[in-house]
Amino acid sequence: MAPEQAVLVVEDPFVSNYLISLLAQRGYVASMAGVGGAVRRLRTEAGREKILITDVPEEFLEFAQQTPVLYLSGAPDPSVVSRFRACRVIRKPFRAEQFLAALEELCAARARAEGA
């Protein structure tokens, strides 16, 4: 995985801190934000954030066609998932291996789409 894969995490602070640590160990450039800050970043830094990790994907529907989403939820809403071009769902609680496998899948799909 290339370090230029920028990941934006929008989750509660405990989960965000865990994910940021896990991502850093794997060479990802990861940062966290609240919903409002994330929306501003996605609007102004178009393309920099390669993957969005969140438990509230419905807040990011305006980016559904350009930003892949890793949706973390104990009870995911299928109607929201179907609105994203690229979305993977991980049910909480999850293991690090599950999370990383889904993230790698999204990164690979993003790389293929950018190369096309």
C-alpha cells in the first residue's frame, strides 16, 4: 500500500484514535474530522482524501460518486450503501484484519478507477 493513500476518519473519538493508530502502522496517511470538517475538506481538497471511513455515510451523499466509503456500523442501512459508487460495510464490532482487508479492497478499486 502506498503512503499517499490519504484516509479521512469520521467516527467517535475512541474509534477514530484506534483507527488512526492502526492505519499509521500500515503506512496510510490518516486524519480525523467531525462531519462538518470532513465535508469542508472533501469539498476543498477534492481527490486528496482517497477513502472516507465513517459510521454516518448518509452525511456524505454528495460525494457518493467520487469518494469510496468504508462504512462501520452495528446495523448498517442498505439503502444508504446502495447510493455510493464504492462502499464496503464492516459490522461493529470488527477485527483489525477485517477492517484492513475491506480498506485494501477499496484502495485497489480506487486505483483501478483512477487508472482507467
